[in-house]
Amino acid sequence: MTFKTIKKKSTLEIVIQQIKMEIKNGNLKTGERLPSERELSDQLGVSRTSIREAVKALSFAGYLKVIQGKGTYILDTANKYNDVVDFFSNLSNYSLDYLMETRIMLESEFARIAALNANEVEISLIENIFKELVNSKDINSFFVKDLAIHLTIAEATHNPIMSGLMKIITEMFYKETQKIISISKYTRKNTIEITQKLVKAIKQRNALEAKRLMEDHIRDIKNSLE
């Protein structure tokens, strides 16, 4: 007889999963407006801050689009990665450790190519997200902004396959939100310091340094999980 470990989930993870499930089940359709923060807060029984961070996370992941002054809408790419994510997540030997090893291999190369290919708009966006990361007031926001930087760097490669792979990795990472958040308060300082150097390397087109820094950053997180 085999029992599976019951994983504790963070509020952020639960809200993300709830919204994704409503999209997957067709209750929230492409082009439809997402209920307001207040409505979702009342329906889910969580704070508006948790709703806000979940919406930001899903926006970066390609599920939602926030239009200033109009609301948040469901994108037609919302279910694009579900089947692939489910396949990898349900592998019997899937573990966070394996995921981190994969991230080291892939994302270090994403950073190298981004340093070569990123345009000025993308570099500016990466810098702005980094500023938001530094000024994050809570761990949930810090977690979301950190992933946003990684997604933006992947998009700056100008390779849609790399960008797609990063979105799949991010989706799998959301399933481990509780564990990552639990160590973020200990790794936050190091993450900010090394990410600052990474952003600088990308801006200066120092591809090899960007690759090394990304590898060091993810390896540091991986070691903290052990």
C-alpha cells in the first residue's frame, strides 16, 4: 500500500489553482473579464493582496492580461501549457530537485542569449521588475516578481521555444509555491544581490557572466531546499 505525502499549500498557490481551474473548466472563457479583486476576495475568502499577487503571477505566465482602467481578461493562451505541465508534473519520479537541476541547465543559457538579444525595451522592463522585487513588501510579492524576471529574461532571448519552456517551468514551480516561499525569507538577500549583478550583466551584453550568475543564483536556491 502506497500513500502520497499531503503537501501544505500557500494561499497564493490555492488562489492560482482556483483561477486556473475555472479557466480549464470553461467557467472563465477567452476574452472574458475576470471578476474584480473584491469579488474574488469575497468568493475565495482570502485577502485582496493574495488575489492581486495571484493575478500578477498568472499575467506573467500568459493566462491573464491586465488592462489599466478596464480590468483583467482571460487570454486565448490560457490553456496552452496545461497538458504539457500536467504530463511532467505527474511523472512518478518528478521532484523539485530534478526541476531545479533542469532550471540550472536551461535558464543559464536563457540568460546568456538574452544578454546578446535583448532590446532596450526588454532591458528596461527587466530593470523595472528588479526594482519591484527589491521593494516587495511581502514574501508572496517577492516570489511573484522573482519568477517574473526569469520569464522576462526568457522572452528576451527572442526564441519562442525558450520562452514557452520557461512558462512550463514556471507552471510547475507554482506547484511548489509553499516550499519556495518558506525559504525565501532566508534567501531574499542573496537573491537580490545576485539578481542585481545578473541584470547588470545583461544590460552590458556580458553573455558569459550572465550565464554564470544565473547558474549560481538557481544553484543557491537549490542548495537552500536541501
